[in-house]
Amino acid sequence: MPLPKAELHLHIEGTLEPELAFALAARNGVPLPYAHTDELRKAYQFDDLQSFLNLYYELMAVLRTEQDFEDLANAYLPRAAAQGVRHAEIFFDPQAHIARGVAMGTVVEGLWRALGRSTENHGVSTQLIMCFLRDESAESALETLEAAKPYLDRIIGIGLDSAEVGHPPAKFREVYEAAAALGLRRVAHAGEEGPPEYITEALDVLGVERIDHGLRCMEDDALVERLVRERVPLTLCPLSNVRLRAVDVLAEHPLPAMLDAGLLCTVNSDDPAYFGGYVADNFHAVRDALGLDQERMRELARNSFVASFLEHDEERRARYLAEVEAYDFPGRP
Ligand SMILES: [Zn+2]
């Protein structure tokens, strides 16, 4: 039985495996420029953020109907359950779909057909976080929030993703203020390839409660102290960092130093179909590459539930945390 954990940094579009991409392409009559799944899987071997994003957006063309989004989520959930995930806070990128003529309602209702029954069907509680594409305009983000208003009972919060450099958090001040007024939780990608100042800006200008990635905080001691003092969770994605060259090799990942500094770190999978592993694979990879012991692994699992947006159901959080404390590691951690 795998270590129980929450997944807090997972883009549902990034769970699209080549087999499902081909199945949906066939169902919807969408041509793909790949002869078969092996050729597509080879294309998943990109070497920087832009080449990843190009493929990521290209493949989204196969997602057209509510059924497609339901199938996408229903493919992820059993994989997550098998990786020990008890709770998942799942990102989606509505602008990437709306730009292709797929309505907000199609995306949200489709995902919800799977997520609304995820606890009963897969033993995984789920929440949905709507991300804005930071390389799109602030006006587009505001329009997207407006389009989401009929579906806010299905969406717990907002996030900010896609190409970071040149798109500082402050660009989205207005939409984050509007979202806060609607009672939405707020997170943002910051300090992945962007500088530590973007982390500070996300906290001060956008009022975020968690930082997605955030590993570049380690370049600024005062910022690290602040993140520790304010108990700001960081959702790290180690295999993603290696694939997108945020770190050269996993053995050089700053995770151990971050934990030693007292940061509230969590380990997540980001876009697992593309980055070579789901969340338990990330846990195992850091354990092996960085020599993390069982208590460090337990700390990462504990942090994932501490950092979860479960304030509306503290009983559930307490149950998950008790599971982590009671977990018996198998012969090998
Ligand atoms: Zn991400």
C-alpha cells in the first residue's frame, strides 16, 4: 500500500496519455501529426518549457466534448488512487479550451461528471482550481473569471500557470482581487523559472495562499525566512523540474535544503503524462536521488494534507493525517 498523500499541483490536461489522446482524436475526427502512440510518446521527450507547452496545447485539440473531459478525469483518478492519493486539488486551463471554441461549461461539467463522484468511485476526494494563462492578457483572465461565474459551486480557487518569465504576478492583480471577493482560494505558479521577486509579488499583490513550484526562493534568504514564518506551502514538482531544466539532475534538487530550512514543501506531479511519473513516482524519485529517509517521506505526506484546502472539512483532513501517522513503510521505504 503506498503512502497516503494529497496531490496539490496537477494539471488535468497534463494527464493526457498518448493512448487516450489517440482514442479521443479518433472519436472526434481530429487529425494528429503522429502515426501511432509510440511516435507520440517520443515527442514527449522535449527539452525545454516552450517545446513542452507547444505539444501540450497541440494535443488539447482532441478534447472537445463533456465526455472527453469526463474520460480525461476518469483516466487520472484510478492512477492517482493507485499512487496513494486520497485528495487531489486539480488545475484546469479554461482559456486554452475557450480559444479553441470549447465552452467553459463543457470543460467544467465534463470534469465534474468524474470529479463529483470521485470519492465514491475511486476513494479520492477532489477539488477544482481554475488557472489563468499568464502569457494571455489580464483582460482575458477577467473575461474567463466572468465566464466561470455560473460554475463557481464546482470551483474552489484560481491559479496562474504557463510561461512565467516576462509575466509577473502583478499583471493579474485585478482578477485576483475579483476572485477574492467571490470567496475563491488563490494560488499561483511563481519562482519556477521566474525570479524570487515573483514569489514575493504573488504573496503581496495577489494574496496567494500557496506558491506553486517556488524553488527559486532559495536564492533569497529573507524570502525563505518569511515563507517559513508565514507557513506558506510550496507545491514542488521534482520530475517536472528535471524535464524542464529548472534543475540539471534530480540529485541536485534543492528539496532537502528546503526541508532543512523549515519550508512547508509538498511533492507533486505537475503534468505526469509528460514528465515521466505520477505523484508516488515523484516521491520515489526524490527518495532515491536525494536519500530522503522514512520520516522525511512522512513529513512530505503530512505537509500535503496540511497544505490542502480542506478548511470546510477538517474532519476529513484529520482522518487523512491520522492515516499518514499510522502508515507502516514496507521493508524498503
Ligand atoms: Zn504546473
